Amino acid sequence: MQEQSAGAPSVGGGPFDLVIRGGRVLLGDAFSPAEVAVRGGVIVRIAPLGAALEGSRIVQLADDEVLIPGLVDTHVHVDEPGRTEWEGFESATRAAAAGGVTTIVDMPLNSIPATTSVAALDAKRRAADGRVFVDVGFWGGVVPGNLEELGPLAGEGVFGFKCFLLDSGVDEFPAITADEMEAAMAVLRASDSLLLVHAEDARLIGAAPHPHSTRYSDFLASRPREAEDSAIADVIDRATRTGARAHVVHLSSADSLGRIADARRAGVRLSVETCPHYLTLTAEEIPAGATAFKCCPPIREAANRDALWSGLESGAIDFIVSDHSPAPAELKYAGHGDFVEAWGGIASLQLGLPLVWSGARERGIPLERVVEWMSGAPAHRVGLTEKGRIAEGAAADFAVFAPDQTFTVEASALEHRHAVCPYDGRELSGVVRATLLAGLPVDRAVARGRLLRRDGIGR
């Protein structure tokens, strides 16, 4: 990518702030040679390459680069305030920008206080204000006893609500029962707000063996796929009864894909996400004591991974998000390799695009579909209509991506707070060479991101 200043008047309605010219610009579902003109942070004109649009700044893509919309990651644990030593808004959003992500939506845990009241949301916004390098929205949370908070939180612009059907791992965000989930759905139906569910059956998890062990197979047995499948069946049942919008987060069990597809055909307002770690890692390859790979639900076998890819291609799975959930090394490696003692969570916000693209190209899946799964589809589901696409009137959020360039992951060089990452040393395809937010390159020293609301008003 080469940038130059240009003072000449533009052709056809200038002056433009920025014009990007390239042989491969993702327009709709296909790459085309095009010129993209930006004014005031918005795409105002798209013309065929050679139209000679001019602006104050001209960016020319290199022959090996493509222009794609900035990614939208709707499942990120920033952890600030309260657990800022785990992660924070500055480090998380720098990592996002380095990975071509221009918008994140922050989970209501593991921050303290959890985002289960308007007061807690205000505290989170104060912590983030002026310190984010990409645009940031917020989820609210559903916990026992806070039904009366849901309406006010929705009115304050959260993008929806998250709940757990089993222990979340942190005291300030307790689990709810299936009946409490249904009650929350009934409340949220009035505002057409989305309920996100961590779907694992607490009873089945409790009945599984939980030996202290360094063997990954023992940890995998402690989180059986039957528990995930049972909880997803509960989500479908309660969403059917209430007519609410429901969303299953971080799907790991491909066994539920048929049930999910059937529910959709029956008109249930259900969406589903999965994550790069479920699409790129396998249980068979995880060494003994390698607790950097621990997450819940767990990484499953290779056959399951392949079935998840099929679920994406069929449309049973809607999109891919990181579930970026970092923690300090002393927590990730607690117990000296004991999977019971170690904290669960994968930190991958910066690596999502090359991880998924590396797996997709091996399967003959085009980059266009990967970008839709990681940008357009999540943006659409949460109502960010101006995000996730390169089109006139859309936000001028872009990533300049070199899909054929390879690199080796160095955990110590990643932008998130702690150098703990299961992909350390892994060779991947695809390098994000630049990220632009509202038409300007993200500068890791200048925090220009906005705080977003569901109603579209930034704060």
C-alpha cells in the first residue's frame, strides 16, 4: 500500500478526503478493480478502476493486496475495569486493529463490576472513553435477580445480553436456570433485544468426571458434547415459546448442527457463532499440560472441526468471532499443567483473519466467504448496518490484506496484554498490512475509536 497527498480537484463531486485504488476491492460478494472515495469517514463513491477519482490523500494498493471491510468481532472480553491486569481497552483495541478488526463488542464479564446494570455500564464507558483504537460497543448481562435492569440497559444502547447456563468462573456473573433464561427472553422480546447464551448443561457437566490431570483427553471428557447439545436444545425450546431473538455463542459441538438447522426452518429466531480455535485446533494435537489451549466449551476432535466448517458452508453457523479471553500467565499456567487448575480462554483477537483464512484456503473456500463470516454477518446480526461492507453510504472502515503472504506467530510480538497464545510458532497465511478507521489509518499512539450504542449514537 502506498499513500500520497494529492491536491488536484476530484472528478465527479469532490473534493474527497481519501481515494483508495486497487485491483481487488471486495464489493458485495466478489473482488473487483475499483476506486473507493471517502468523505467525513463515510464511503461516498465507488467507481471502476481508472476513473481517476482524486482526493486529499490517495492510497494505491500493491498488486498482492486486497481491500476488505474492517472486521467486526462481537465476542471480546476486554476485562476493564476491575481485571485490567488481564486485559484493557488500550491493549485489546490495539490488538484488534493489528488484526484488521475495526469494531468490537465487549462482553459483560470478566470486568468488575459486570455489566448487569446501567451504573456498571457507565463505569465501563468511563474506563473506555478516549482510550480505544477501534469502535467499541457493549453487551449487557443477565444474572439472577436483574430482570428489572434489562429494559434500562437496552435503553442505554447495549447491543443485547449475555447469560450463562452454568458457572461462568467468576463470582460476579452467576449462572441462570433455563426457566430464568425464558423469563429474560420474555422481557427482551419487548425491545427485540438479542439474548446470547453460553450453552452447556450444568447438570451434565457436574456429572462428568473432573480429575486433576495434565492429559487433555481428561479435560475434554469433563465437558462432553452432550452437555452443549442439551443446553442448545433448551435455548431453542425457550426461544420457540417466547419468540425472542436468541444466539448461541462459541459453538464447539457439531452434533447440534442438525437441530439448529431444523429450528431455523421452523422459524425460530436463532443465530450461531463459532471461533477460530474450534476451526483450526484439534484435541488430538494438544500436548499434555498445554493449558494455553484450555477453553470452554473445549477444542474437540478433528472430525468435529471438519463438521464445523461444513456447518459454516451450509449456513447453519452464521459467523466467526474470536471469543478473545486473555488472562495472565500465572492463571493460564496455574497447576503446572493441570487442566482443572488453569484458567480457560483463548487470546486470539489479532490473529482471527489469518487463522480462519489459512484453514479456509486449504478447503478451497474463497476469501470472500471468510470476510462475510467475520465482518458482514456479525455486523448485520447486531444491527451495525453501516459496518461490514464496502458500499456507498457505509463506514470507511477497511483492512488492507495480503492473502498470500505467510508469517510465523510470535506470541511475544502480539498486542494483547499477555504473551500467552496457543498459536505461538504456527505458520499462517495472510498478513494485515494496514487498518483504516473512518478513512484514517489506525495510529497505535492515537486513540480515535468511538463508543457505540445499539441506536447508532456514539459517545
